[in-house]
Amino acid sequence: MRRPWLRAAALILSTALILSGCGSADNPPPSPPPQTEPQPTPNPTPPETPETPSQPADAPEDPAEPEPDVPALPGDTEALREALRVQSPITYTIVLAHDAPREMDKTAYLDQMLAEQGYPGKNEILLVLFPADNYNIRFAMGSLVFDRRITLQQMLELVQSQYLTRSRQGDPAGGLAALINAINERAK
């Protein structure tokens, strides 16, 4: 069944539009309101005497070195903080792999991490610690670390003699500090 009222409403609406002249040349569509451009504000006049900030009387002359980022490790974290404060041509990045399960292949984890985040920079050593596996360690070295006469074999020996000994005694932070100090000595 057809709806006669719908057809009648459409006829009345179309007739009203035609009679009102909507969109015709006689009655153009409305134009948007004129927009005013923002006026620049005048520059404030500079003060006659320049104001320079004064330093407090108890301020140190040299700005303090930023505090090194020390991971939350058991053991001697103060020794690790001191080792990371030492000026060195080598930059250390320490990552705690909390998400790695104990049975996971640690070298595969490091390879995956390097594939996703990229290899260390020229003078950088990446140290990845595995808390679930008694703070086992894997590392990657940047290209210029080798130029500083630290070979891969020497790095392995340093990890075994400096880090693993103390880490297995429950002091991974102290072992990491000893490792970093030994690397810095070789890099001189």
C-alpha cells in the first residue's frame, strides 16, 4: 500500500523550495561571515636596565654531573654508581631482562634484542643481565671498543674474572662495577 501523505509532503516541500527561490540566481546561497585577520600585538618596549638572573650565594660554580642510571641490583650498588661516574671513552648500557624466562637461550635473547633495537654505538658496550638465571650476563660491543685494544677474548676473560665471580657470591652490582672498572683500565 502506498503512503499518499508521503507523496503529498514531498510535493509541498518541493513547491516551497521553488517558490522561495533557494539556490536560484535571484537568491544566491548565503555567504560565510567575513573573517577578520588577527592584528599583531606591538612588541613591549625593553626595560632600560637588562635583568640578568642572579645565582644564589650557595650555588656551586660548576654544574653537577648527572647522576648515572643504576639498575636495581642486589649487592654493592654504590660501587656500581661510582664505576659509572668515572669519565670513560666507553658508554655503558645496562639492561635487566626481567621478561626472559630461566630456560630461554640468553644469546638468542640478545640477538633478538639487537635485531629490534640495533647494535651498540661505536664506543658503547651493552650489558644484558638475566635476573631469573642468577644474573647471568650477555654483552655486545661497539666497533671502536675493539680499537681500544679490547678483544672479544679479553672481554670474555674480564666477564669471567670480574663479574661472574662476584655475581655468583650474591653481588651482581659489585661484579658489574668491577667489570666496568677493568674495562675502563684497558681502554686508557
